[in-house]
Amino acid sequence: MSGGGNSGGNRNNNTLVVPQATFALDQLKFEVAQELGIAIPQDGYYGNMATRDAGSLGGMITRKLVELAESQLAGQFR
């Protein structure tokens, strides 16, 4: 068996716990990419994106999602 690598199409194995969040997550991805000056591929294929850009994008999205969750939790406990 050969190792990882996605040589073909877009194989996303991530499943959303809340499928209705797809649009909001895509919106967040585009906003963060714009903030970082990273161009999102129009065809949806990220295979040609620089690893550094993909890592920056993922890291910033994670930070924003954590901030969002923390602020919502803080509001619940006031």
C-alpha cells in the first residue's frame, strides 16, 4: 500500500457535526484568507496551494473558532 497524498480530486473525509454550518464555515474560510492575503482556488482544489498558506489559513480559522466558542461560553456563565 502506498502512503497518503491526494493525487486526484477533492477527497474530504471530514464530517461536520452540524451539516448546516457548511456555509458559515466556508464564509469564515474566505474571510480569513482575505485577511491573510491568500487567494482561495476558484475550482475548490487546494492541491496547488503552498503548504505554508494552507497551514496559516487552517491555524487562523482554528483560532477564530476557539475565540467564538470562548465568547459564547463566557456569555452563558455571566
